[in-house]
Amino acid sequence: MRPQRSTPAHQTGDFAELVCSNSLKSNSENTAPWLLKEEMRRADSLLMDIAGSTAVPAGHALAVDRTAFAAQVTEVVSHHPLINIVREEVFAVDENAGITIIATGPLTADNLAADIARLCGSEHLYFYDSISPIVDAESIDRSRVYLAARYGKGSPDYINCPMSREEYDRFYDALLAAQSVQGHEWENLNYFESCLPVEEIARRGRDTLRFGPMKPVGLIDPRTNQRPFAVVQLRQENLRADSYNIVGFQNHLRFPEQDRVFRLIPGLENARFLRYGQIHRNTYINAPTQLAPTLQMKAHSRVLFAGQISGVEGYVESIATGLLAGLFAAALARGNEPLAPPRATAFGSLVNYITQTDARNFQPANITFDLLPPLETNGKRIRDRAVRHRMQCERALGELDSWLHEVEARFLPQRAEPPRRMGPTAV
């Protein structure tokens, strides 16, 4: 529907506009986020290709220039000969009109959200999420900060703003006293636990920030050779390095309050804010009651869900479910039954969580090793976590390759050579 009708968080009409962080999480081998991205790369994910070509320095994480990323996605989709783009708002879903993938993101418009609730036969769920502020790089006082990556992992791409105990106490008190955005929209807020606004974290105790977004461990200040009492990290927003995201500082404070409070951070005394933190609604369905392991609705098999509305949390997880939904829809279009990914893969574990977990306490989840099945080692637990995670990744990728081979054989039996791209674009 954009740009004719925007949302509280989007700023452009481009596809795949990232509205919160610009990070696609860890790129360190044998981590859970790396495994999910590696599975997508092996499945020839177009978005993983574009993320790689628009990456910006971010230590051991994969972060992208959000403007370039969205522009490239828009360019590819707009010029694909088999895609017809219709820019208008959809108010309802016709569950009997062909194959439909609902991937309306966390900011589904009200009318469509109400119709999705009708389609699901019950009230849909929602939680509130916030986005972090962005500052102009030229307004950062470089004499007060230092470059480092936590524990020295990756290149030192983060700007670190160190705080003494006195500076932290002054900042903490100001943050608690700051005024939040008020109004009926924000009553009875139901935040997603892993994306709490910074002021909500602070209300849980004076040291909660020091164990969360302002954690100083692994960030020795090279000028003093000591660990600060607390640290605020800034992550590069784009390839030009002319703007930085205040990591973990999503909030719903009034804009003048953000000016006042966040300028208490060392190095940001004269910060120019290119974007303030905001709060927005994230909509998702109660997936365990609604979806089969192939992301099809149990009651309407030609309607599939993908992205955050399906019950996953995070960019990488949303991309993964989009890729899977595309493959499943392609199977349906060919008259085949979709083939769910193996349980041992990150794909399969993510889908297993959102479709099989307890519906009474369902909450969106990121990919973690907790979602993957445990290793079977003759009843003995492998105590070395690094070894255990490496073995889980090896098992997952082995099963993924077998699954992809079978998907090729089922979907494209007429081709002698494997396709260049396994994702929905090729199909």
C-alpha cells in the first residue's frame, strides 16, 4: 500500500525497508543466526545476496545500509518479468481466490488486520515494538569515544561511549524521569520481551541497563586500559558512515525528552538526531492454532503466512519464512504437496516452534539453539558448548542439503541442470 498510505514507522515506498535495527545478527560461524543465514545462502536466497552486497562494517554481525538494501530489493522485484506489482491497500483476504501468501509485516493496516482475525476464527495477538534513534556522525564528539568490538570479535567497527558511575547515575535518573508518549494507543502495552524500550528495562532496577544494552564487559577502553562502568554502543547505519544507530535504545519517549536525556551520553552532548526512537504495533497470529508445518492455514490450505505476522521475531527469521512460503506456494502451484524442511535444520526448527509450541503461551521467537533438537550421543551430553553447537550446525546443514536436493527433484523434474536460484524468484 506504500507510498499511497504509509505506516507509523516506514519512511519510504521501497520494499524491504528496515524500520528498526539495520543488523541481521551474528555472522560468526556456528552460531544460531549464522546457521539460519547459511541455510538461506545454500537455498540461494536473493535477500541474502543483496544483504551481502550492501553490508556495512559491524564487527562480527551482518549489518546493511538500509537505504541501499531496500533500493536493490525494489529494483530486482520491480523488473522481474513474472512479478506484477499493484500499489493499493488490501482490505480483506479472499481465501478462495488462488494461492495467497500473507506477509504484511509487523504493521498490518487496521482493516486487513481485522479481516485476518476473521480468517483465523479468533482474535489475533499483538505486541508493541520500538525503534532506536539515529544520530548524525558529524555530531559525535570523537574525543569522548573509542572504536572497539566486544571481546575483540571482528573488526572494531562500533563507536563506544564510556560512562563512569557518576555519569551512569545521572543518565539513569534522567531516563526514569523522562516523559513518554501518552495516549489511548499506548495503554495496556504488551511488549515483546527481547525488544523492550530502554526506559522499560531501566524501570526493572538501577543496574539492569548495565547487564543489557549498556553492558561494558569485553569493551576495554584503550585510552585507560580499563573497563568502563557502562557503555553505549553506536553502530554504522550505511556505507557512507554518515549516521549511527544507538544500539538497543529503542524507546517511546517524547522527542524533546530524547534530545535532553540521550545528550547525557558521553560523545553525544551535541548530537543531531536524524531519526528519533518511536513505538509501533507488531501484529502476529497465534500460529500454533492456525498453521501447518508448511505455513499453510489449517482451515484454508491455499493461504500461507510468512514474516513477522506468522509468529517469528527478527529480520533474518522473517526472510527465512518468506523463502519457505515461496517454495511451498510454488509446490502448490504445480499441484504438489509442499515438503516441510527437516526438524534438525534451522528452517525446520523455526517452523516447528511457531506451529507446534503451546498455543496458550505463544510468543514470537528468534532463532536459537534451544529451538534445535538436542544431539543424540548415546545418552551422554556434550558439555563443551562450542563443540555441541558446531555438531548441531553440521547436522543441520547436512540435512538441509538433502532436503534441497529432494525439493529440486520434486519441483523441477523437467530440468537436467539444477536451477541457479532455489527461491521463489526462480520458480
